[in-house]
Amino acid sequence: MVSGIVKAPSLELANRDLIESHLHAVWLAESRQELMPDIPHVLNLELEGLPLVQELGNAIKAPALTSAHKQACSGYSRVWLTNSSR
């Protein structure tokens, strides 16, 4: 049992890493790609910078996905999008 007042957990919306992580997760979910549970099937371990494997990279850069992203973000102010894309 807990005595006293218990505050509900809160998210710090100014936490850039948290917001970017969430946006990346949403983008990946929208790509409808199934991720394998091991890193070599997601990242190309032979290239510098460890980019995504080509199939996954192509899927998240698909014009239809980019277009859907632009449409979904149309309600946000240009200033917010500019500041959050750095």
C-alpha cells in the first residue's frame, strides 16, 4: 500500500530523444515492415555507419510513406517541424 498522494507518470515533451524515438517508431510501424529479432537482419554490419539493410531502408523511404507523413504533419506549424527535424 502507498500512503499519501501518488502522482501519475508524466512525459517530458521537451525531451528531444524521446520525441525522435517515438516518431521513428511511428514511421517504422507505418512502413508495415516485419523486423527480425536479430540485428544483422536490420542493420548492414559490413558498411560504415551501420545503415539499415537495403530492403528496410527502401521501405521507409517509399514515396507513399513520405507522402503520408507530409499529409499527417500538415497540421503542425512550420516552426515546430523545422525545430524538431534537426
